[in-house]
Amino acid sequence: MPVCRSSFEFRSAKMAAANPGGSPIMQDEIIRSARHLLQLLTSSNQTPAVAAAMNQNTREQSQGGQGTSLVNPERPSLQQEMTRSFPGIFSRGKGKRRFPAKSLVPAKKPKPLEVVFYLLPKQMEKTPTEHEKYIHTQAGMGQRTAHLDESTTHEELRDALNDLFPKLKEVTGGWLLFKPGGGWGTRKLSLVPPADIGYTGTILKAASRGGWLTVLDSSKAIYECAKNALDMHEMESPLRLTMDIRQSVADQDMALISFYKRPNVEWARPLECRLEGDTAIGQGVIRFFLSTCMEKLMSGFCINFANSNVTPLFEGEPGHYIPSAAHFLVESDMFLMAGRMVGHSFLHGGPCLSGLSPAVVHVLLGGSPETATVTPEDCPDLDLRGTIQLLEGQSKLSDEERKRVQDLAYAWDLPPLDREQQEMAV
């Protein structure tokens, strides 16, 4: 390193020339510091002989500059030498460091991915029926849950499936994944296309978007369903719902009805609510609107339908509410409006429509009306309920009671009730 050494000597001489009135001891100290630094930087590339000569030269320089001063024979450590030469950088004094240490950011852990798989004996166009599911389960196939993550490779997925379905090891050839469509019951299956390297955790995550029906936890499935719907339309223009609390209750109800009877609206768009005459803003206003909608569906809207100041959409007692049988409510799309209110409250985390009859819930969830279990409590008319309850028990009907049952049967287009049919009904 002769060039570097000459450079240091030139700079030291230049500093000495720039300060001719300076102390000779200070100039010697500067030269000695530069030579010590050069020695430390070049010690790894020097031979022992060159290093010894440089050390000897340095000791002679020190003794010549300080006369009778004693020199420590021990060689200082690298940290001590750098601290002495550059105290502003390497000293560990109080205060803010000039060059703070780098803080390493820990790598993010892969997000867990819970996927439900169903092994089929052959390629099918639709999901299996309940009877087929039972047969598949008995044969070692059927439904299993795998706990993966987004970084899962095709080989790791294959091993996980082999552990879940030992019969899959006997398959000669490849296999494909299919995704069921939305809804309930038997659904159509669509192919999940693999990548060039096969199926990975990233592909499974993308395929499960919107596939909230594969989540076993009902609370998590509800959250994922609403979140997926809102995420799909989060960049669209918001829906704006405005109501003036200074107006009458009837005008406020009409504002809600007009908003939810709008045609051709994507209800998963962002929602903005505003109360005219009030300074409240934010999520609290949205919750107020959604709570008001659910309360109005149960208690009724202050609109004049059929010469009534309050028009309820549901009748009956709590836990057995059923839709009103009024034809003008159906013809005016009031139940379509009610469904939009319930769906909107579901999407934005509002209250649910509670108190419905289990038979109504069964039909709303896709069940057949013929298989719904109807109880006398589901009849909102107390007189009709009393007539129906006459058929309960083993007591004989009086002539008046039989007449009431016969009149009800005629009104509902049912055959007349004789004594044998009464015993069968009991």
C-alpha cells in the first residue's frame, strides 16, 4: 500500500504547512495518528517483517517527538485506536448517535389457510347429495379439513392430501381441484386451473375468495362472506342515504322506503349515511340507520296503507313472526325492500332481523315449504289458532266445535272432517 502511505504523509505535511504556527507536538501527534491508522488498515496484507519495521519506525518517531516520554509497548486494540482517532463516530458517549444501528425487520409469517377438501370417487359435474356423502364417508373419502398457508408448495399440498386421504396414494396419475358454486344444496363444480408447477397455497387462497361456504366456523363464515362482498366493490361510488330528523316520522319512513326501493343498485357498494338536523357523523350514523330499519320491519312503517296509520310487514308473536298476507304489500314490492334492508344490515355489521318463525327461516335458507315444521304458534290469528287447537287432545268435539273446524276447512279448500279423520289428526 505505498500509494496510500504517501497520500497520508502528503496530507499530514499539507496540514502542517497550513498551520505553521501550530505546536510541533500537535503536528507530530497528527502524523503519528495517521500512521497508526494506516498500519491498522494494511496490517492484514503485510508480511511480519514489514509490520515489525513499521512498528519500530513508529516507536522511533514517538520517542523522537516526545523526548523522554514513555511509550506503552502494548499495541492498542482496533476499537481503542479508532475511538482515539475518530471520537465523534466511535465514542459511546451520551446523546444521539450519528449513525444508528440498523434495525432488522422480522420477516412476516405466512398467513394460515384453512381449506376444506372433499375427495370424490370420480369426476362429477355437481356436488354430491346427502346420500352420496354418507357413502363416500364410509368408503374413506368425503370431507376433510387441511391447515396450510400461502407459501405451501405443490409437493407439500400433495403430502397433506395423502395424509388426509390415504386412499389418494393409490391413485395412478394426477388429480384436479374443483370449486363449488354459491348457494345451498347440490351445486355446480368448476375447475380450479393449476399453475405450471401444480397447485400452491397462493392458488388455493385465490380460489377460496368468495368461497366462504368452506369455512367451518359459522361466525367466521359470516364475516368472510360480508367482507368479500364489500371488498369487490370498495372502489365504486358510495350509496348515500339521507334522512331529516326534523321532519315527521312518516316522512322519515318514506325516506327509508324510497332509498331501498331504488332499482338496479349494487348494494355492496360503500355506504354513507347523513342525518339532516344533527351533527353526528361516521359509523354511528350508519348503525342508527340500520337499527331503525330493523325496528321498522318489526313494528311497522308509518304509512297509510289500507286505511291504517301503521303498516306492519310481519305478524304474530316474537319467535313466530310470519310475513303479512296483505296482497298490497306484495304488489308494492315491500318485501323486496325488506330483503334489501336485511341484506344491507348484514353486510355492514348491523343488527339482524330476529323473532322470525323457524318455518319461515327454513324456507328463506332454501328449504322446501312442504318440509317446514309449522306449529299453532305460527298462526297470528288467535281465533283461527283456537280452532286448530281443537284437534289436539283426545276429547270429542261438540257440535259447535265441529262446525268451527268444518268452516275453517271449507275456507282453506280442505275436505270436510269426519270422526275417523279427527282420530287420525289426533
